[in-house]
Amino acid sequence: MNTIVKLIIISTLFLFGKMNAQEFKGEATYKSKRQIDVKLDSTQMDTGMQQQVMEMLKKQFEKTHILTFNKEESVYIEEESLSAPNPQGMEMVMIGTGGSDILYKNIKEKRKTNQTETFSKLFLVKDDLKAHEWTLESDTKNIGEYTCFKATMTREIEEVQSGISFNGDNDLSEDENAEPKMKTITITAWYTPQIPVSFGPAGYHGLPGLILETNDGSQTIICSKIIINPKKSKEILEPTKGKEVTQKEFDDILEKKLKEMEERYSPNGRGDGESIEIRIGG
């Protein structure tokens, strides 16, 4: 770790000590966008339909979240917005959007609770708050009035082909017995020690300062507004509604539901009319 980063961390620890004498709370607004690379077959849909599909996808992945935090807890909540209408005569089945209704984190107790609605059912997913293996870099840049430092980490994820299928007739299906293809991605984060808390947007945390921007190669999340010690601050409440499950139980439920959806929209299934299944990689 280079000297400048060490000095920043020392300054951060000093600020933490000063903050212990008073209540500290902040609110940060984040906007997320995802790079969409979906191939549309012009033989299966006309230009107007393609435009409707791409507009729906663009809106689906442009979200706004509010992160409310203090020294020990945070809650990340998606702002409600109107969904783009499905193209006429088609049902869009989104798989792998990575969305979350309410994400609560407790740094002191090293745990998190994720309240999320999946396939019209509300779940309360509880898990340990695992440490990320960040590498602190010397690069800096300004985001608004804050000086930010760069941090990176790598993660191995399942490689999912992006594409569109009609009525289950597609080239996206894979041999169920085949080993999933994996790929390594680099996640870049920009954090500011000027706000000395270890939180950030979505599943990111664990840096010596609030994370203001992340990029994993396909999705960018960036902070657009910060309020420190707002006069009317929201309470940081852990969500309590939904069926309580572990992360593994939730993953198993999701996998089962996805298989049911694939069977429903397969040529031999009972789904009527035209449908589209969209798989977004990353």
C-alpha cells in the first residue's frame, strides 16, 4: 500500500474518533445503468418491435436507489418508478436482473438482510456480511466535491450468453449436465475518505470511505447526491417482511422457478401466444 493511501486511512481513523462524540448519519442517491448487448433477430420481429424491446430493457436497468447510513448500519432502497410496458402481444420474462427491494447491512455485527420480491413472492434473505478482497490503488479523481481513490477486486462469475428466445426455441439453452462456463471480471470502485464509513451501493462495502462509484464491466453505479446529517433523515430499519430463508435456500428456489418458467414457455409447454425470454449476462 503506498504512502498517500496510508495517510488517507490515518486521517480517516482520526475522523472516526471525532465522529464518535456525535450522532452521524448520511443519505446518498445512486443511479445505475447497465450496458445491454442483446442481439435481435430481424426475421422474428420488425424494426418497431425491436425498438420497443430495447426501450423496455433500457428502462429496466436504469434505477435510482437511496443509501441511508450511519457508522454501523446502512439501508439501500430502490425508488419506485413506472416500468416500461411490454411490447404488445408479448410477455417479457426477465432473468438475472440482480435487483433488490431493500438491502440492510450491519458492519458491527457483520450481517445483512435482503428483502426482495421474486416471482410475486416476498423473501427475506439473511446472510453473513462477507469481506471483499479490495486492492487499494493510488489513482484519484473527483466526484462532485469529493476526492475519491480507486480500489479494485476480481470476481469469478458464471458466463451467461446474452440473447433473446421465442417460445423457448433458442440457442441459449445448455446441457443441464455440462459444467457452467466461468469468467473472471474486475470490479472498480471509487471511495472517498472524506465520508469515513465503510458502506457503498448494492453489495459493495468494506473500503475506508463511502463508495461513490462502481463498475463491473457491464453495470455502472454512481452517486449523484449526498446529504450529511440531514435535518429530516430516514430511519435505518432492518426489513422484517417476507419468508425468511438463507442465501443458499433462496438460490435453490430461484433456480427451481427459472426451470419452471423455461418449461412453461417451451414449445411443449402450455404457454399461449408469443413470449420472449431475455438472459442478461454479468
